[in-house]
Amino acid sequence: MGGQARMIERPDPADYSIAVRLNRKPRNSWRWEIYRAGKSIPVERSLEHFQTMAEATRAGKAALQRFVELRLTIST
């Protein structure tokens, strides 16, 4: 039908990173967000609020690993 096949790029794990942010509400809570390089809107963020930055960072790193692994699985 003349349509062009679109190649799915294999994601590069280095294209993604986490940011940990302090929220105002609930008071003094932390959340993680996953960003793709060059984008200002997160591709995923935590629904859970964490009491410390360290807890949010640990959870964010684990979420980032799962996110990248899922993307790699989908693209293969």
C-alpha cells in the first residue's frame, strides 16, 4: 500500500536518567522522575512519595533499570 516501514530504534540506556525532587505536598516528600536526554517532560514518575532523598534515589534507580530493560525487550 505504499506505506513506509518505520524502524524501531533500540534504546540506549545512557539516554535515560533519573531526577529526585523534593515536593511541597505532602510536606517534605521526595519523588523520582525518569527523563530521556534532551526532553524536559519525564517519561515516568513515581506515584509513591518517599520520606528521604536516599529512599527516592534507590527506588528511582531500580525503576530506571526496569524501564530500560522493558524498552530493550520491546525493541528486540
